[in-house]
Amino acid sequence: MRQPDGGRSPLGHQAPWPPAPGQQVPGQSVVSQVLAGQAGQAGGRDGPVGAAGAGRPGGLAGGRVRVEQDLPPGQVVRPDWPAQHYGRVPRFRPDTWTFTVMGTTESGVEHHWDWAGITRLPRCAVTADLHCVTKCTIPAIAWEGIAAAEILSAAPPDGAVTHVMVWAEYGYSANIGIGDFAAGTTLFATAVAGVPLTPEHGYPIRLVVPHLYGWKSVKWVRAVEYLTENRRGFWEERGYHNSADPWHEERFSYQE
């Protein structure tokens, strides 16, 4: 298992390591309450909603992605939402906050939004389960935010792009395939059930990739980097699985 020192992100942040004893780790959150009255199934990792993904059919109902009714292996339902993260919670400063798309873009230039600009993008609602690598699952989370497909449309990647690196405050990062990023259930969430995210859960914006383990759903997102080859992110460099498919229990790198 590779154990590098803390690295520096393209945003100039230092990624600290190792955590202090008893400190929580990022990206493994579950949700505070089970939202009733929503049923169905969510799309799998092999494609957008409506595609056959790892044996889990998908579909849309009333503009919302329907919810998985079965659980990945080893998971159990948990009805609360303990905040789990590594390091301190960043302070949101709307006057200086920016969102950047960089790397191998189609135009060859970076794309930037301020907070007002990102909130003007079209919004969506996705109801889907969240699977934590610690074996907890919360069903039927009513995420609201901006579809990752909107970012791809506004800042298209070059045709050679195969993966994205999602960067957050303090240099935290996670890598996912471009297909996972483009899936119909992937979004940049700003709220749950109409209520803005709390700072501990990623406010003002967090990635949500429901068909992968929760550490891929990066909190406090600041940038997306288009990659033409796969590169491991923060926890992937420290022993977590590169792909993170809960339906195949891809938890740790020794399983690769």
C-alpha cells in the first residue's frame, strides 16, 4: 500500500497526513433520516440511469431517480447521519469562493465560476441510496443540486479524457471514471430535501456519486480536473480501492 506524504493540490492546498488519533475521515458520510414515500431503483456504475448496471435496473419517475430497494453485500441500513471527515470543516466565503474545471478540456482552457454563477446553473433532484465503506447504507436521500452532466456540457472534456479528479478544500481529492461522473445519478449537491447542506456534510457543495462508496462523494468541492489516464486520489493513495463499487465490495486496494 502506497503511503506518501501529504501532497499539494492544483489549488495550492496541502493535503495533510496522517490523521491524528481519533480524528474522523472524509467522504464516508451517511444521512440523518430515512425519507419515506420514495421507492424504485437507482442506476448502476456501468452507465446512466436507464442502463443495465451490475444487475440493478434503473429508471426515472417524475424527474427523480428512483431508489434502490436492495443493499450491496455487507451493508446494513442506518437511519442517522454522523458527520465523518478528516481535518477541520472549511469556512465558506461566498465572495471569494470559486469552482474550476481544469485539465484536458475540449477548449484547452480552464473554466471558472463564482458562487453566484454556479447557483445559476440548472438544478436537478436525485433520490438515491448512499453506501458508506464502513458498511452503513441510508436509503432514499433526496439530494438537490447541479447534475454533473451540466458541468460536462458547460465545460466539455477533450475526447481523450477517461477519468476525473475531484478536488476539495485542503487538498483532498478522489478519482472516478468519466462514465461514473457522467451518470444520470451523479450531481453536485447543495441541499437535502430542500434544506441546505450543513457545513459538516459538505456545504456549500459536494459531489454525490450514489453508485460508488461514499468516499468518492467528495465534500467541499472546489475543482474538477479532466484526466487522460487514471490517477489515484487522496484515500486511493492510502489503501482504498481505485474503483469503489459497493456491489462488488471494492473497499481496499489489495482487492484490485
